[in-house]
Amino acid sequence: MGKKSASILKLGASLLLPCLVGLGGGAADAAGFYLGERSIKASGTGFAGAAALSDDASFMSFNPAILTGLKSAQITGGGYIIAPRAVVSNEGSFANIGPYTGLPLNGSARDQAFKPQPSGFLAAAMPITEDVWAGISVSAPFGLKNRYDEDYFGRYDSTQSSIMVIDIAPTLAWRVTDGLSIGGSLSMQRSGVTLVSAIPNPFDPAGPSAASDGSFRVHGTDWAYGYSLGLLFEPIDTVHLGVSYRGRVKHRLHGTATTTLFGQTTEQGVAADLNLPDVIAVAAAFDVTPRLTLLAQLNHYGWNRFKQIQLDLADGTTQVSPENYRNSLGGSVGAKYLANDRLTLRAGVNYDETPTLNNNRSTRVPDTNRWWLAVGLSYQLMDQLSVDVSYMHLLNKSGAINRTSSFPALATTINTIGSTDDSCNVFGLGLSHNF
């Protein structure tokens, strides 16, 4: 490695470090709280063909079998700035307290809870033999972070949410024949979840207000394990077909629940399940000419396991928040074009269904169906070092929020009724070095 190459790698590492420190803290920009930002090159096509390409080592997180298509040992990493805009608006939220019904909720009628967040990934791969490759990736396949104003109208549904899942995945791939490769990954996941919401004071003569509210905060962490399997089939040199399966992972979170009300604070243990979906991907890449490759991919997300958030408290009580996610599909098409020996251009379009339903959509995950528009490029800085850039713009359909929260004091119920209007910009920058 030359001095110039080493200097660029050191600069890249210094830029990537803050993203890895914040790994998993970005706002979710795919279905539910799934994150696809694990490859700058894949981002540039809207993830079209990601499970069928061997463009760099980061693609192993979409299909472990692609490692056999790499030309040499490699390390690649990248960082993202995920800048969402999700405006949640009040459309008639009210409270029922004892005999008093239809009390309007005080507080701001609109709020923008999502702020720009970093995310990142790191991947490395090397050949063991001519036909066997090993690799490892570190990424954040699931994540969410938002924080509303303490006086906004939906505070009894949520005021703060953070879901962080960091995935460390050692990977092996084997070229069975010239046109067929298989691969597998062990998924070691560290999860952390924080959920905060307000508690209404039913004895406030003016009705529920932020000034007299209490709060309820839960935080839990866990380690859990899963796996990924993949197949890469290349019947001829110009056709690349990939199929992959990311298995379901169940986290059993343990932590603390803190309740503050009437000036008193109590703390106790809490446990809860976090059921992450399986993901099935089918992808194709067709080399139309030596310079132009057309791409397509279809993903199936098994979100129907995410039925509810159930908090099992140490005092023997249980709190349940229904979610009732449904399975969803996502599809993308794109292309990459080799403009010259150093420059590769990419573009793609992606459509994602939301797993949320109108009657269960929450202010924690105000998710709706969305379109993605993506562009990207790679530039070969020198023989062994390249830089990758991507940009994605997400357009979400507006969606309804209709949630009912129950509190035991005076049989209080809060009906959070609103709408959400979302969009997101995602900027990506990465480096790849071959050895």
C-alpha cells in the first residue's frame, strides 16, 4: 500500500468512525424500522440487484454467496446521514376521564420528531482457497430514533423512541461449480430499546396537560443470534441470479421501567420481546453490454411476528401496546453504467410497502408506503482504492394515526387521532480498498 493510499484510508476511517459509533441510531427509512443502508454502491441503485452483485464486500449482507465473485481481498466501509422529515398533525385527539368524555388534548398540534442521524457499515473479505471465501460485516439492519416535544398532542402514545440493532456477521461462501455459489452468515446482534411516553394526571381540573403530566420510560438490551443463507447462480457470464434468506431473530430485552407521577419516581425491572422479521430476497443482474447492467430485486419482509409490544414488569403487571404488523413487499429496478475505466454511474427506483395498518399506526413508527429515487457513482482513485457516493430521496404516502391508550386512574383513556406526512433524504459516502 502506497503512502497516498494509506493517507486516504486514514482519512476515510476518521470520517467513518462517528458513523460506526452512532450505528443503528438513524431513523428507519425502509419498511417498518428496517434499514437497508449497508452498502453505498447498493444505495446508488435503490438496492436493485443487491442480492445478485459482487461489486464489493458490503454486498455479503444482502447475500453471503456473492463473496466468491470478488476479484481480490477487500475492505470497504461507508457512512450515511439519514435526514427524515415526518410531520405528525393532530386531527381531533381527545381524552375520556371517568364521566367526562371528549376532552380535547392540550399541546402543540404539529411536531417534527425526526432529526438527521448518522449510520454506517464496515465489511472485509478474503479468499481461503480458490473457491472458498471468508468475510465479516458490521452493520445496522434495524434502527429508529425520534423525539417529540414534551407538550405535543400525541405525547400519551409516545414522546421518545429508540431502537438500535447492531449486527456482526462472520460469513463463508463456497463456489460449488463455475456457475453456482452458496454462502451463509452467523448473525450476532446487540439490541437496545428505549421507549418514553407521558402519563396523564386525571385529577388536573383543566384536563390533561403537559404541565401536570407524569412520564413512563423503559430501557432494555439483549444479545441474540440468527443466520443468513444465500445462493448465487450464473448460468452464463452475463446473467447473475441471487436468492437469499435472512432469518428471524427474537430478542428478549431486560432492563428498567421508570414511572414518574405526582412528584414521585419509582423504578422496577422489565422484560420484553423484540421480534425481528425474516427477509427473503430474489435478485437479478443482466449485463446488456460490457458497460451497461440492468438490475431488479424483490424483497419479502416477515413482519407479521411483530404483533405487540408487551412489557412484563417486575411487580407482576403487564402493559400491552398492539402493533399488528403485516407482511410486506418491496421491489426495485435500476442500472449501473461503466462510463470509463474509472467512473461507474448508478440509478434506481424502489417501492416499499409499509407493514403498519391505519388502525394501529403509532407515533413511534409513523410509517407509510414509499417510493425511493436513487443515484450514485464510484470513482477509481488509484489501482486499489475507490470512492463511492450515493443519494436517495424517499417519498411517503400520507397516513392516518388512530391509537387508544388506557390508564387505570379514573378509567382514563386517551385517543390519539392524527396524520403523518413523511419524506427522507439519505446521503452516503464510502471507500473500498483491494489487496
